[in-house]
Amino acid sequence: MRLVYLDEMGRVAIPMPKIFKMFNSFSIASLALPGMSGFVVEVLVFLGIISYFIIF
């Protein structure tokens, strides 16, 4: 299309910011960053591994 501005793209410009926010939040959640879905489980696994090696 070779268009730079979202307002010139027509109907694509309307859902694009919402799609970007949704994709961004899903990708950050899959990285297991603090506050996202996988972080709590990952911390529990790391704490379990660390406590296992400290005890033995």
C-alpha cells in the first residue's frame, strides 16, 4: 500500500491500535514478565530449584 499514515489506510486504521495493544500484552505475558500470567509459576519453579540445591 505504501501508506505511512493510519488515517489514509481506510478501515484498517480503526482496529489497528486495539490489535497492537492486544498483541503486545499477549507477547509480554508469554515472556513471563512480572505481573503477567506465567511469572508466578516461573518464580515458584525457580524457588523450588534453589531451595532444593541449598538443602542438598
